[in-house]
Amino acid sequence: MTISPPPAPPSGRPPFDAVLCDVDNVIRIYDPAPVSALEQAAGLAAGTVMKVAFAPETVLPLLVGRITPDEWAESVACGLTGLVSQVTARELGTALARSPFRADGTVVALLRGTRAQGLRLVLVSNATVQLEEDLEVLGLTDLADDVVSSARVGIAKPDRRIFEIAVERAGVPAERCLFVDDTIENVEAAAALGMRAVHYREPEDLRRALAGR
């Protein structure tokens, strides 16, 4: 879903000069199976750990770089106190923080294609202090021209300031940026700054957006 439609581009020129792209659930895909299996074994309702882990008071310190993923795992374990044993709570927190992940090959290929066309690519992620290391594990350190990590700048989406940082690093006006994210609040925030903003759900959403549709 495109939140803000682009203006009609002049003769063949794409309606953007830079792509600002989210990382998690767009480029990087996590495997929920290990946590789900542990939840089931512990008798917890599906999604309980995620609900505790991504409550704003638990996840925000992680996303702005105040705590490490291991410290976040401890916070998650504390949030599960009373629902499961302390040992199981720690096991669940650790399993979540260390969830296996992979790169979506289709998305990576599409994004590499944008740079081959001369467009700027900036990754804009609500991430941990391990993002750079994770990109290296994925073999994607050369994917983008720049990376704006919330944990490094101390500001998380949908705060407009992180979008302004990303636009500045892209080196083009906001209205010449295509923003792609799987979270609707972030998409709406980018659109409010004048960007062409696309709500990502599957690779075809990115393909259509890059084609200017």
C-alpha cells in the first residue's frame, strides 16, 4: 500500500532519487520457531513472549542503544516472572534475543538493483547495537550507501528526527525519497515528511514501488 502517491515523473525519470529501507521483516527475516516451541512447552499462549518483549518500556532502551541484546533478554525474563519459572523465563528471553535470521534474497536483489541504477540506498532501522555485526553475518555490509541505526543515533522510528537524519544522509530532498517499512506508523511518519511511503508486506510491494507504481 502506497501511503503518499508520487507526482507524475518527467519522461521516464523515477519519482525518487533515493531509497530509504527498513531492515527487519523486510531485508532480514527472523525464524520464530525456536521461541514458539519453547512457549508451547512452557504452556504459554502463542505470542506471549513477543508481547512482553516488545512492550515499549522493555524494547525502547534496546532500540536507542541504552542496553545490549543480552540485557534485553534479562528484561524479557523479568517480564515473564510469575508466568513461568525463572529458569524458563531466562531461556525464553535468550532464545528470543538470539533468534536465527536470514536475508530475503529477492529483496536484496531488488535493492542491489537500485544502486546499479545510480539511486542512493540508506537502511533505516530500529535496531540493536549489533546491527553492523548482523549485516556482516548476512554478507550485506556493502548493500547500502549508509545505515541509520536507531541504536547508534539514539532515536527510534517513528520519531521524525530519525527520518530527517536518513534524508540528510541520502543527500536528496525528502520528496525525492522512497521509504519502505513493514510498520504502518513508520510509513505514515515518513509520508508526513513528504516522502513516497510504502507499507511493505511482501517483496512484490517493493518491486512495484521501485517501478514507480
